[in-house]
Amino acid sequence: MASYYKTTILCVPDNYKDSLDKVKELCQKFTGTEYKINEERVGLKHLAYPIRRSYKGFYEQGYYATYAWRGKSSNVQELEKYLYNDDNVLRFTTCLTTKEEAHLNLNPYKSEQKKPVDILDIIYNFNNKN
């Protein structure tokens, strides 16, 4: 039985596009054609602590991406095996989610653009209430 998953990936800031494109292909292959995967490339972020790669040095920044997809538990193992062996991936995690969570906005920090408040509108509304 297929379940819904969210995979968050932290890549090196230099060469991340090829790795993320390959992950998207794998997720789409697992999900099939009847469902669309949700992808959000959050972008380059400063890390809380540097991550050391023995052959590449230290990284203080990383590129984040999140994928919501549908598949079997064996697909999770195959995806994580690919991510573990990819040199451009610093960290990754895959979580089991519900269908509703998989199709919502992936980034909780992204808020809708709000209209600026005009002080004259506030005064007008206040005066009309009294």
C-alpha cells in the first residue's frame, strides 16, 4: 500500500541542481502518473553549525529543498540509498505524512503577502463604529 512522504534535503551550495533534479525524477517515478509531487526549493540558508565533509572541507551554508510524494516503504529505502551515496547531499530526512499534509504548503515560514495597512483606513473604521 502506498503512503505519503516528505523528504527534506540539504545540499552543498556549489553544485545542487543535478542532485535535486535526480531526486525529483526518482520521486516522480515512485509516485506514478496519477499523482503530482510537490516540490519546494527553499533556497540557500546559513547553517547553525558548520558541516564537515572530509574530502571537501567545511560548509557554513546549504541549499534546502523539500519534496512531498507518494510511494511504498521500499521506495523510501531506494531514495535514501541514492541520497546517502550522493556527494552533493549533506543531510536528508524522510517523514511519513498524511495526504492532507503532503499537499499543503511545504514551507511553514512562507506567509501570504499582506496588504499594507493605511492609517486613514484605521481612523475611518474607528470613527464609523462609534
